[in-house]
Amino acid sequence: MKKGELLYSGKAKSVFLTDDPGQLILYFRNDTSAFDGEKVEQLNRKGMVNNKFNAFIMERLAAAGVATHFEALLSETESIVKRLDMIPVECVVRNIAAGSICKRLGVEEGIDLEVPTFEFFLKNDALHDPMINEYHIRSFGWAGADEVEIMKSRTFEVNEILKALFREAGILLVDFKLEFGRYGDAILLGDEFTPDGCRLWDAKTREKLDKDRFRRNLGRVVESYEAVALRLGLDVDLPVTSAAAQ
Ligand code: TMP
Ligand code: ASP
């Protein structure tokens, strides 16, 4: 497989075409951004750690029956994925109150929710990713009713799978964001699952182990991502050896 032209560059990843029209290469950069791109820094090793972290989680999800775009690790910082027609909404599930919901509803950080809650956001940095509901999604044609239902049920399904995975490592999955896309008639999980797009707290101390360390200048950002990986059984220092990398 040959790497082609740059298709798109986001805040933390770049997407390249390949000689296969159905496949793309995701390149995880060291750029780390917060507050819709207002704060950006280069964090050494982050691209490599997130590439391997994402591959590990996507493989676990696939093994648990969740269809994803992930195909294989290509290099230390790159992965091969299926080319999706992305739906421009972000699906957020929360188990514990933190982040924007605390500001929006005036609730205290750390409250355990009675049941997980779900929110849609429009993927639009210029508008600061406004919260939207499923009527907006259908009215503006961003996705159909069936697609909305699939995104919701899949996100809750991912929550159950990953809550259990992190719980075994002594980590609380506080909240996370997923993005989906169309692949033929199927809706697949796209984008990434890394500590950049979720909140993870140590179950005993409730220490923050995710991108809130960067947002709040707590230090040891990538070290913390690596420590989470190790607790899950993933050693990011092992070189990539997948067939695609040969
Ligand atoms: P929030 O508290 O800022 O609404 O975010 C909830 C979770 O979703 C948090 O883990 C961060 C993640 N998220 C992103 O990664 N990118 C986004 O653009 C949004 C809206 C949320
Ligand atoms: N909105 C997300 C955050 O605040 C992503 C970003 O802005 O880079 O982390």
C-alpha cells in the first residue's frame, strides 16, 4: 500500500490518501489542542502513544462486536483505516459529571450519574462545537433517523464495553466522545479513541489521567497516557510489528 496526498489535516491528526480508494492513513501528530484549538502545544511522543492506544481500543471494540474503521497499525505514528463518509456530529456519553455539563447545568464535578447520559454536539470549531439534538441532525440532513439511533445505541454499547475494560485496570471512564461515518450501507465507528477524547480518573484517588491534565496545566500529560496504556496491558514501547508494517 502506497501513501498518497494529504487529504485533510485536523487539530491532532492528518489524513492521507492511499493507492486504494477505500483506505486512508491516519497520522497521529504530537500536536495537542484544547478549547477548540485556542491552546495548542507539541507534546513529545504523544502521536506514537495515541496511535497505539487507539489501535488497542479499536481492536478490543471490534472483538466485542463493534464495527470500526480501524484496519492495522502501519508505523509508530500511523494507522490504516477504511475511508468513511463522516457524519459531522460528536456523540458524547457521560457516566460522571465533568467538563461542559458542569458549567452548563451548574452541577458539581464528580457526581455519579444515576444512568449514563447522552449528548450530541455539532463538529464545528468556529462555533465551539454547540450542543444539538437529534431533530437538528435530521432537520439539517446531517444524518437520518436510523443513523441517529445507530449512533446512540453504539455509543452506549461502547460505554459498557470500555467501562468494564477500564474498571479492570482500576480506572473510571468518566465520559468520552465518538464519531461515526458511513461505509456503504454500514455505519462504522471512525476517528479515534484516546485519552485526548475521553476523561479517565484513577478509581481510588480520582486523579485525572486524560487531556484535562493538558487543559488544566497539571503536567505529565503523555506520561499519564502511557501509564493508562500500561495498566490496560499495552506497552507502547514495543515496536509496531503488524503485517501492514512489514
Ligand atoms: P465536554 O465536557 O467538553 O463536553 O466533553 C465531553 C467529553 O467528550 C470529554 O471527554 C472530551 C470529549 N470531547 C472531545 O474530545 N472533543 C469535542 O469536541 C467534544 C465536544 C468533546
Ligand atoms: N474541543 C476539544 C477540547 O477542548 C478538542 C480541541 O479543542 O482540540 O479538548
